[in-house]
Amino acid sequence: MRVLVVGGGGREHALVWKLAQSQRVTEVLCAPGNAGIAPLARCLDADLSPEALLAVAKREGVDFTVVGPELPLVAGVVDAFEAAGRRVFGPNRAAARLEGSKVFAKTFMARYNVPTAAYRSFTELREAVAYLETQSYPVVVKDSALAAGKGVTVARTRTEAVGALETVFKTGGEVVVEEFLTGQELSLLLVTDGETVRLLPPAQDYKQAFDGDLGPMTGGMGAVAPVPLLSEAQLAEVLQTVVGPTLAGLRAEGVSYRGVLFIGLMITSAGVKVLEYNVRFGDPETQAVLPLLESDLLELLEATADGRLAGVTPRWSAGASACVVLAAPGYPGGYPTGLSLSVPKTLPENTLVFHGGTALAEGVLVSSGGRVLSVVALAPTLTQAVAAAYTGVDAVDFPNAHLRRDIGGRFGSA
Ligand code: AMP
Ligand code: GLY
């Protein structure tokens, strides 16, 4: 089979790496890919619109397409492929609204009693500012539209909240103002064909830029999996109060969800609540989670897309995984590109380096984005995996890289 992966970040490198191991894959293509993906997949220059991607799939005789990022999903790439009779992994446009519009997601959760933070939505700056008078701080301000992980502000003061509202209304039309929740966050990823659900190992992302969860929100500075945050009983409760009603709600609205559903959860003292839905694999969660998969990824993704997931049970390693992101200095604010770096050919055992933003400039590896590399290590325990990931970081030569030194630190000696 010829498989196309859409996207060009660390998540897509992990997807390509794992798909390339499948016995049934003859060639992997990636659009656009990056310098780390290039040795594993033929990288294609293409814009990521549904039409352009469909044209690539037709031209290259692609048998199965896996969509990484949210933008093409929200734009309807799956609908376009299905209308043309092409097999594709990911939810369709109607299902992707769970991520594409935070207002849609919040009203959906309210309709189906999915526990989430209390909120109001606004289309007028003046009304949103007036509503702040009734709020205590911190309060959370969210751009309703896609914002590449940068649309959320946890505002500690009224001034910060007003600033965040003004920023949203400069570009967007709608905002969600919601209650600030405290607790541990959990990235619950699952694949579903609309009926059967298969959970991936629960992961945790480290979202703020600096150690100790300080500084601005990023796309994610590291991740560990599986995290020992939910007991069997709590997990059963999440399946019953969150996952079940979400899939039932989608079905009730005539939406068949096929793909990965990533539910961002906050484990609060008043129970588990949903922070957000994402309709795709997480980045960097995927870099941590996929190396734990012992069975065939292609089989799992195809069964999900074909609606026969009931017949497939993925097999996961009993060990743990940790991922540390090396970002360009300055990320998530302004940062330079074109910084040279090098990754040794031979890495320590059970260590992987996935490229997020790299390119070749006259044969030299350089940075081309904010999150440049993900260093991942597998080990029997989480503590060992974290230590091994930092050993891997030391093996990479990327001067002035920005990284967190406390990935996995919330779990002590787990
Ligand atoms: P979202 O894109 O909605 O997941 O928000 C990004 C990040 O903002 C989350 O992963 C949390 O760290 C934080 N966040 C979002 N909503 C809340 C909330 N209601 N209370 C506390 N933190 C939140
Ligand atoms: N790591 C969070 C995300 O992918 O949105």
C-alpha cells in the first residue's frame, strides 16, 4: 500500500516512522514533511487544501491517507476524499467542528451533559468586558476559532482579560469566557469508528513555556505516557460521563465520527471535566505514545476508517515513554529560523528523535519552525524514561535550544 501522511511536524514524523514499519506499506509519502521525515517518506510540496491534497492522492496513486493537523480536517479534506471514493483517516468536517469552533464544542457539551467549565460566549467586545465584572480571577479567555494552540489566555487580572478579549476581537468574531479549573491535566486520546472505542495510553502534555508551568502557553513542550492519574474506577467514570455522551451526541446529530478523538481533561476535586476536544493526534503526545504501540498502526487506522474497529485491539508496551521538545530560542514568541543543529546517527538505546521543524539548507540541517525536535525515550518506568529522554537531549547538538527541564516531574518516581 502507498500511504500519504498530511502534515510536517513532530507528530507526522512519529506517524510516518510507525507506518513505515507496517509489512503492508510499500511507500510512505508526506505532504509537506520535513528534513527528518525525508529519509522515511517521499516529501511532496503541496498546500494542504482539500482540493490540492486530493489532487496529490490521485496523481500519486495513494491507497490510504492519514491527516495529521486540524486545519485540513476542519476545511473538509475527509469529505472531499470520501466524495471521490478515496480512503482516508480522520473525522469529516461536521465532526471536526468539535475542534474548529470552541463555541460549538461548548454548546455541544451542554446539550449532552458532558462535564465542562461554566462559560459564556460573546460576539461583542463590550458585552464580554461587561461580563468580566461578574467573574473572579483567574478567568479563561478563548478564541472560538482555531488558533494553533495560542488562542487561550488564563488571565490573572481584569487588565489581562480585557487585553486577551481585545486580541481575539482584532482577528476573530467570537470568544468564550470560562471558569478557571484547577487540577491535573490529562490528554485522553482514543480512536473510534463511531461505535467502538480504543483508548491510547493516557498522556500528559507540558503546555507552558517554562519550568514549573510558568510563562506563556505553547503547543506543548513535552509529554509523558502512560500517566498514573486515573484509577480504573475513574477511567470507567470518564468513559461513562464523557466519552459515551460525546459519541452518543455526535450520533444523535447525525455525525459519524471516525478518527482520533483527543479529549483534554482536567481532573478537578469536583470530578473530571473536559477542557477541549481535538479531532486529531496531539503534538507532542503522539511522539510519546506511538513508540509504545507494539501492533500495526496501519491496521488500527484502516479499521477505524473502515468502521471495523470492533475486530482490532491494539497492543501496547507495558513500559513508559517521555518526550522532551527542543524549541527555537524565543518560542512561543518570535524566534529565528535557519539555526544549524545536528542529530547523531546513532542514538542511545530506546531513544528516538522526531523532527518538528527542520529543513536542509545546502545539505546542512537547520531549524525551520518553533518546535524543532522531539527527543523520546522508552523505559520500563516513567522516571527511567524521563532520565533517558534527557540523556538523549544531551546527545543532540542544538545550541541555545529552549527546553523544559521538568518534563515528567509531576510524577516523582512513578
Ligand atoms: P484548550 O485549547 O481549550 O485546551 O486550552 C489550552 C490550555 O489552556 C489547556 O490545556 C489548559 O492548560 C488551559 N485551559 C483551558 N481551559 C482552561 C480552564 N477552564 N481552566 C484552566 N485552564 C484551562
Ligand atoms: N499538545 C496539545 C495539542 O496537540 O493540541
